[in-house]
Amino acid sequence: MLDFSQFSGLVLFMFIFTAGFWLLIFLLTFVVPYWIGGTIWENLKLKKEAREAAEGR
């Protein structure tokens, strides 16, 4: 059997491990696609503005 210090260490380890796992899942499914999509959107807007400025000359 585990004594209290071993049990508390195991619980702490499992909490940190699962928190890191869910944070990784959150980053890969929401934050990274949002970041990439926003970068693409901004680049398209900048290219459109540059094209309109070049045609306006």
C-alpha cells in the first residue's frame, strides 16, 4: 500500500500530467488554427490593399 506522501505525490503527478494533456489538446485544436487562420487572413488583406494601391496610381 501507499503511505500518504506517496499517494499525494501520485495525485499531484496525475493532476499535472492530465492538466498538461488537456492544455496540449486545447492548443492544438483551437489556438493554433486560430493563429494560422488569422495570419492568412491578414496577409490576404495586405495583398489586396497593395494591389488596390498599385492600380490606383
